[in-house]
Amino acid sequence: MRFKFLVAAAALLAPMTALAADPAVTFQTQPAGKILNDVRSIAKLIGGEKGAAAFNDGLKEKLGDKGLDGLDLDRPIVGYVVLAEKMDDSVGVVAVPVTGEKEFLALLERLEAPKPTAGEKGLYEFPTENEKGKVLMRFEARHAYVAIGKNPTAALDPKALVPAAKLHDPAEKGFASFKVHFDRLPKSHRDELGNSLKELKTKLDELKLPVDASEPARKAVDELVKLGTRYADLLQDAETAGGRLILDAASGEAAVEIGLTGKPGSALAKVIGERTPSTNKFAGLITPDTVAGFKLQLPLFAKEVQSAAVIGLEAGQKKLAGEAPPEFKAVLDEAFKGLIRTVNDGEFDLALSLRGPNKDGLYTVVGAVAFEDPAALEKELLALYKKELPPMYKGWFNLDVAKVENTSIHQIKVGGLLPPEVQKVFGEEASVALAFAPKGIFVVFGPDAVNVMKEALAVKKGPSPAFEVVVNPARIGKLVAAAGVELPPGFNGQDKVIQALAVSIEGGKELRIKLSTNLKAFEGVGTWLPGAGAAPATKFKD
């Protein structure tokens, strides 16, 4: 009899124990007070004092003098998902920190939220139009636990609630974040993920190209299939995956980031740990006087990608060898050889910077592209110049005008050919400087191209996102004004190089892929909009 009673009790407690276990999916936000302060600061940054005032007025109009009274502004909002064997039976739970039950219910009323009805055993139920789902709430441990699902009652049993402290990661600095713990998933979901990866591998293996596809295309696709298969195998050792929203009012950073970790000691963890911070050979071309610029490193992170790119380049090389005019064949051949060397090097970097204004109010463009050992290409280009260029054009060229170590600088005088509006920006004596350095080809266009080239050739590799666009708002304003374009009222950007857009990939304990911007690049943009109020036109010093 006692044995039967114990079995029955265990059966009743089993679901409760499962619910109280560590959730497979968790999420958290910063405290509501910090969220409000950051959003208010961003409103001020973008829209000025009027933007901040509009934000404050909107809150007061919606919430009245009591504001967010009832919500604890100093503690984070957390939550989790109770995954069931059938996904439709899963329940989402949000734990909102409150100052008191009565106060929070009053806040919901001020927010004009659907009014919850008090039920049995401390549960509240919100009205919903979804007949297949319920929204319930329970106050526990200074939190309002809100559960959403087909039958969320069990998830709100006091013994099943996951304590907020257990859900909160103090090291997490994201505005809001979530994390999936694969080892906590129900077996059915783990099996489904495993089957999905196997199905992906099968589809990759069975990938068919059109019957008329070229042999190089087939070989290139084969390399990419190998990459996909290898990564599908690695993902089977994933421990966690997650995402975070970053909004830092102090620095201006706004970003979306996804992350992945591997099981300790796994091949995936090893690959992630070996991922070094990305660099760019020409990072130093972005100088403090940059108006706008960008840096890019092509995604040649895997041997399979490099092999696919080389196959494509070799096919292009072979095709042009039979179609190009005879006088250009040697140049094209060396160009393709150099591109193949660069791809095999694994660091195919580019950078471009528009700089200025200088003391005379003029601007300069500086750019570089990775190219391994371009000496042979330079030799063929010089031979083509001597043999094919008509004498009437050779006067524009000044070959070997200067030298930095073993790298020659060549100059092309183009200032007199430029239209007046371009001369106004780059100068009447603007020229193009060209140099074939051991690791890249450099180009400069501007009023003092040769001297700027000498400085550019000394550039060193430096840390850089895989892709980045930067701007200097104040210098953009000066450039636009110099071009004779009327500036919007209130244009008052900082005289500082600011990241406008970036994609970064970082390894270590966690693989992190981030898309980011800096909102300071858009400072005052809101004041330009209709209805934002008149502002005096901005004047820039020469």
C-alpha cells in the first residue's frame, strides 16, 4: 500500500520537477530604469532637447503623474520557455519585477492593458481573443510571473516557478538577450535537431547543378558542399546559442549579436577558440582627417572557400586567355595569377578613405587592395604603356616619380581634365598616384597625391571588423557645403571618425557575429525632419 502511494506521489510530482528544472530557453533585459534612461538619451542624441522632451511628454501623457509606479526600475526583467515534447504545448514565462501587487495592477490599468480577472489560488487571467491560448499571472517573490500557452496553469505553480536570480546572468551587458541551452532540450527536440542536420547534409550531397553547368562551376560547388557538410558536423557539438540586442547610450553603440558555444573539448569549441580577432592590412588608411571610408576583408576564412574562389579565377583566366586582345593577354594573365596568390594567402583586404579638407580646403582619396607580389603585373603594365599608349597621352604620366624602399610611385596628372565642380573639391592640380607594393596595390587621388602615397605605403596591419563603414559628420558637412549643396537646418555632427556600420566576427569562448552602428553618426538627424522646429543653419569653418 505504501509502495503504491509513493509511486502515485512520484507520478504527480514528476511534471512539477520537470518544470522546475533549468529551462532550455532563457532571456533577460536590463532593469527598466536603465532602459528608459538609455532610450531617453538616444532620443536626445537624435532629436536634440526637443526629442528628449517629446519622449518624456509621451510617457507622462500615457501614464500620468504616477508614471511607472508599480514596476521595480532597478531589477532586470527575466523569462524562460518551458518546452514540452510537443512544441504547441510549450509555455513562455516572463518574470516582471514589481514593487507590489496592488501597485502593479494599477500600472496595468494606466497602460490600458486588458484587465486581468482574479481567480483561484492567486492566479489572474487576462482576456484574450486566442481561443487556443491563455495568459495567466501570479505574484511571487516580488515578481509578476506571466505565462502564455495553451495550458499555462502548471507553469505558474509556486513550486514550478524558476527563481529570477537563477535566470539572471550578471555578466550579460546586453540591452536584451536570450540563450538556448541545447543539452536542456527535451529528447524529442534534440532528436529533431539532429535529424535536421542529417537532412541538411543529405541535401548538400544531393545538390545538383543544371546539366549545362560548366566543370569549374561544379568543382566550386563541390568545395562549398564540403564546407557545409563540415559545419553541419561541427554544429552537432553546440552547447548554447543565443542573441543579444546592444544599446549603449554612453558610447552610442547599437547592435544585434548572435553567439554560439561548443561543448568543452569538442571540435566546435576548438574551432571557435582558434578564431583570432579580424584584421585589415590597410586599417591605418582610416586617419583622423577621414571624411568617410570603409574597410573590408573578404570571407576567405575556410580552405573550401579559398578553393572555390581559386577554381573560379582559374576558369576566368582560361576564358580570357582565348578571348582578350593579344596585347592585353600578358597583363590579364599576371592579374589573375596575383589574385589567385592573394586568395590562397587568405587575407583579401580592401580599404578606401576620403580625407580632408587640407589647409587649402581640398580633399584626397586614398585606397588599397590586397595583391600578393604585384611586381610582374607592374612590369607588364609598364610594357603595355610603352608599346600601346599613344604619345599624345604619355605627357600625363610621370613614371617612377618617387620611391619608398623598393616600391616605385607613378603619377598621372589629371587635374586639367576634371570638370570645374570636381576641381573645386580636389584641386586644379589634382593627380593620381599609383604604387605596386609587396602586399597590395595603392591608389591616391588628390592635390598632393605623391606625398600622401609615401605616407600610405607605410601603413601597417591593424585590428578591424570584417566590414566597416566610418564617417565624420562634421567633415561631411564641410564637404557638402564645399560642393555648394545647402545643408539641412540643425546639422551639427561631431568632428570625429565614427563607425556608421560594421560586421564583426570574434572567437574565443564564444563565437560572436555582430552587426553594429554608432548612433552618434546620426546625431541631430531628427531635428531635420518636418515639424521638428526651425534651427539656424550650421556654419563650418574653413
